[in-house]
Amino acid sequence: MNDSGRVLATLCRDPNVLESLVELCSPHFEVRTVATSDELLELATRRDLDIALVELTGTSNNDIGLCSEFRRRCHVPLVVMSQGGSEVDVVVSLEVGADDFVMLPFRPRELLARLRAILRRPRVESVGAGPSLIYGDIVLDLTDRTVHVGSRSTTLTGREFDVLRALLDRPGRAVPRSELLTVLARQRDGGPINLDGCIRRLRLVIEAGAGASHRVEAVRGFGYRLELAARR
């Protein structure tokens, strides 16, 4: 599997570890190395990355501060690494904002699998007035049933919202047509149940624009899936 176009930012103080990471990740990601916490936080502020991989300093206050500030600035996944971290280090890192904790020296295939698994997960965060389900640049507001894709905002019908929520709950995996029809049947928006029409409207919202990073794909004889495409 090649994730070319997905931006991985890495902050690593050990040059040997950094060299190994760049060699491992470059065929799969666009790797951007940063030298300081401030540089990483600047990327987070601009949301100019898809995932961050950070080697902890071993200084608890600095590490906690970086994780919590990174999480305050963006919802991008954060994976932290440490040599010989204690259970307390792991727990605290995860509680203040990290999505995963990797022990050094890392195991290459396992690390790549962890990064890909994290990127497949949607996130639920408080954005604006209420909770939102976030996947890549899709932000589905669970309160007002609005979807934000990049800078565009669209209010969905009840049926459109429920179908998109079902796809977002399992990003990258096919959702059976029968299940999506059941989802549509729960809503009483009026009019006939038309799954294909609903999918067409969602595609217009999600895939609009030359730089669209998502697509709703038909899985022949089964259903539909929401895919996160490479950046263009």
C-alpha cells in the first residue's frame, strides 16, 4: 500500500533514529522533518500535515506541554516515541493528546501499520458549538447536521447525514447496501428511499473541487465505501 501525498511530520532528536524513520517512511509518505517543537506547532497551526511522529525528550513537563499544545491547535493524529518510557509516561502522553505511544527502537513493519491504522480512524472532537466527527478534511457536525469539507459548508438532509455518518464510522471499509438502505428507512424525510440518489448528492459535496481528498466509491455487488485519497 502506498500513501504517497500524505504528509508525515517528524520531530526526532536522535539523528540515527531520524535517519531510520526517513528511510522507512519516505516511500509511503511525504516526510517533513522539523528541528524544534515550535516548527512542529507551526505546522499544526497551519494544519499542513496529516500525521505527526515525535520523539519525546524525557523531560515530563516539556513533553506534556508539547502534546497538549499540539492537540489544542489541531486534530491531526500525533504518535509519540520514547526509549524506555514507563507506564506513567505512556498513560500521561495518551491522556494529554497523543494518539499512540511507540517504544524505541521501533519495529519498522509495526510502526507503518500503526500509522496507517491511525489514519483510517475518524475522530470525534468539540468543534464550534458541539461534537464533530472528523476524518481527514471532512468535519461532520453532529449537532446541526452540517458537513464541512475544507472551507465549504453544506447542510445535509436527515438521510444524507445518516448515510455519511455510516460511511464515516467505517472509513476505507465497504458498508453493505442493505445496511445503508436500513439507515435511510429510519429517516422520515418524505419521498421514496433512493440510496443511489443520496450517494450522488454526497459525492457532489465531498468530491467537489479539483483538490478533493475524499471519494465515495461503489463496491460492485456489495455497497459503498468512503476513501481518503492522496493529496493532489
